[in-house]
Amino acid sequence: MAEYGHQGSSQPNIRTRDEVIQSGWHHSFGWLRRPELDDKDMNLWTYEEPNGDLRMSSDPRHERAAYLDLWETPRGERYFAFSVVPRTKA
């Protein structure tokens, strides 16, 4: 994770100079959809990163699939965030 900017929300802090360098569906980055770990009462959908970290999202579009952005800081550090790009299908 970057030392500044992204704080775990769906979109990094717009005041940073971080840039989106790639976007794609969760599986294209090695993320797994983990429906057995969802919290259906809270409408939270679970994904597992390749390193085993779990990420949860309350965005209803993520119930089936998540579209991700790969961000890069000016220092060359990279991190993922759920994309805010609108779409109609997952």
C-alpha cells in the first residue's frame, strides 16, 4: 500500500499524484471471489488477493465480480483499489 493517498476506500485520494496504470476484472490480477466468506446480512462481498489478504466491498456490483484499478505512486509503489468506473454487467 502507498504511504500516502489511498486509505482503503473505493477511490484513492484525488489530491495525490497517483495514477491508474491498468484496469481489469478481479481474476485478471489473480484475485479470487470468495462467496463463502460474504457477510450477506451486511451486504459485504469478499475477495482474496494473491497474497491471501481479504478485501470486502459493499458495492452491489461486486456480488458477482469486481473491476479493479492498479494505481502507481510517483515513487513507483503499486496498489489496487476497486474501480469507480461505471458498468452495467459483471
